Amino acid sequence: MEVKYAPQFLKDTKRLFSRNLIHSIPRIIRNNYHEVRYALQRAIKGYDDVWCFDTFSRLDDIMPKIMRSINKVGIGAPIGLTHKQWKAIREKIANGFEAHEKIVREFWIQGKRYENRKKKFDEGIALFVKYYDSLWD
């Protein structure tokens, strides 16, 4: 059995999978429109629309990485804290943001696991607020 395709389908298929720049550049632009748009927004405004739509999720993702990066190279600590205590506080802040990410991602979880995550988040965010001015390297 032979399959016959409509002529327009064959023409569109050749154009769709063509490596010809005349066809591929518009396709690349069309496919990557949002990435280009967000990159321009980040370059101009310093943030993009995704941050505005989903700020807490972005912070949940980036803050643990920042806190652990500071822990690796950090040499300073607030007055009244040792380096070991300060490192532990930053780790609790990172754990709090990770706990919030899990709470949001696994919203159906209830009971003891939810309570533990909520407790970690509350502790981490309280420390974040308390030491906000001290979050430097």
C-alpha cells in the first residue's frame, strides 16, 4: 500500500525540516521568541516577566544555591556570631527555602511531613528576615 500525501503537505514538510536559512531563521525566532524576550527584559530591567509571575518559586530555587555558595567561600560573620554559627544559620535559611519549594510542589501532602516542612520554612524565613542585612560574603 502506497501512501500519497497532498502536494501542500510535502511542500510544508520540506520547508519545516529545511536547513535553508530562509526557512530556518524565522522558525528559530518563532520557537525562541519568549527566551529572546525574557533575555532582553533581563538586560534592560534586571528581571523578566517570569519573575513577576512566579517570584516565590524563583526565590525558592535560587536562594539555597546562593546561601550554600556563600557558605563555601564566606569569610565574614555578623557581630556576636562565630563563623560556625553563621554557617549553620545560612544552611537553615537554605533548608527553609527548599522546604517551601517542596510544600508548593507537593501541595497534596498533609500530616507530619507537611508540619515538618512548614516548621523548617518558618524557621528559615524568620532567620532570613532577621539577618537580611548580614547576607554578604
